Amino acid sequence: MVICPFCKIKTNFLYRVDGFKKPLEIYQCPSCKLQMQDITNPDGFYTKDYFEGTAEYSYFDERKYFRYCEFVWKARLKTIKKFKPPPARFLDVGCSFGGFVKTALKEGYDAEGIDISPYVVEECQKDEEIKNRIFCSDLLHYTPNKKYDIITMIEVIEHLPEPNRILKKLYDLLNPSGLLIIQTANFDGLQAKMQKNHYHYYLPGHLFYYSKKNLTAFLKQAGFKEFIYFHGVDFGLLPKWKKMSGFIPPIYFYRYLRVGFYHLLSKITWGDFALTSSFVLYAFK
Ligand SMILES: [Zn+2]
């Protein structure tokens, strides 16, 4: 039986997602509409193979493309600066090889990162710029000696079990009027609704699937007061294209066009309606 961690009620079976070694079973809460997998213990996903991009379900090794990823990190920091300029205290949760932390440091932030993987944290210690700024911890057990002004969770929240405790912990880790940034998919978007069990965000490590509406409600319950929404992402199209240029040769120009097209579609919204499901939420304490 899969219980909604927020409503504490039994969820209903929604989809079976094929295409993995073990098919995924997706359940949905009848009250808050939160979707979730029936996985009680996610440990074991975040191995060396995951981070180097060789596991069945994996991350890509951003270190090889730092120069290109930096375009996106810088663009995002430009937006963050409008709300919280440097030298604010900054924490990237699920920081992986620490690229975003490194860029934030260069931009003048007092930046740190945490990751659950001993492998990536060890790798970070080899990098002089971020050495001693990246800690191996899961979020719930992380106890820094000072609070933060900005916490970022870029494509991380969907991986974390016990989301109700996670959101309260994030609130506690922030200074008054602190800013929490969450990037995840919005399952109220038409893209997710229409593609159903074929939607690409259904992945083995993704335990919870939020919507703009229920994520806002959960954050309010945790104490957050003000919200700003970015449909698509919180930066423009150009940095995305510049990042792509690091691994996609110009001959595949149609892929650039496709990204541009999706970027435009993501801007088509009306109240809670959104055409695509990419989504970034800024929540203020
Ligand atoms: Zn619920």
C-alpha cells in the first residue's frame, strides 16, 4: 500500500511505466494529486556509474562540459541576483560535482553544496576552488552552523523520500525572507497529462511527481509565504543553446530548433494551465 506523505491517505494506482529493467508503478493521491513510486528505499541509485553517465539511469558528467554548463548556471544566477545579490549565503542541494557552487562562488556568493554521494564529494575535494565547501550529507541530517539566504534544488526534489520532512527542513535552513529555488516537472502541465505514462520524467530515481498547485500548497504548509513561478526555466533561450553547443554539433540544427520551440511553448500559460511541464518555483520564507 502506498500512502501519500502529505495527506496520510491511501493512493490509487495510476500507471505502469515500461522501458526499464523493472517497470515503474506510479500511484496518485486522490486528494492532493501528488504522484509517487512505490519505492521505500532509493539507496543504490547514486553510484559512481550514475554520476559518470554509464548506469542505466544516470546523470551526465558535467565536469567534461563545465565551460558549457556554466552558461546556464551564470544565467540562472543573474535571475537570483535580482532577489538576493551576493555575498549572500548559498547552498546547492544535490550539488553533484559542484559546478553550480563553483560558478556561484565566482559570482561573489558565499556558496556551499551538499550531496548524498561519497563519490562526488570526494571528487570535489580534489578541486581547490570548492574544496571544503562541499559536504557529504543527506538533507535531513545536514546541520550547518549558519543558515542560508538561498537554497537551490535543481532537479533534486523528485529524488527525495519523505518530502514533507524535507520541505520543513529547507524552511529551517533558511534565514528570514530566505529564498528556496526548486526546479522539477509540473504534472499539471498539458505535456505530462497528454503523454501519460510515456512522459520522459518517469524515471527509476524519481520518487515523487509534483504539480505547481500541490507543491505550492506543501510549501505553504511548511511556512513559505511568497511564490514566483517560471514556466520553462528561470533564464532565457540563448544560454540553453550555448550549453547545447558543447555536445551537439551544428549539423543537428533541428535539435536546436526543437529546444527553441519548446522554450516558446513553455511560455504559453494561463493561471494554473501550462502547455509544457518544465517549471521552476521561487519560494520565499
Ligand atoms: Zn496527498
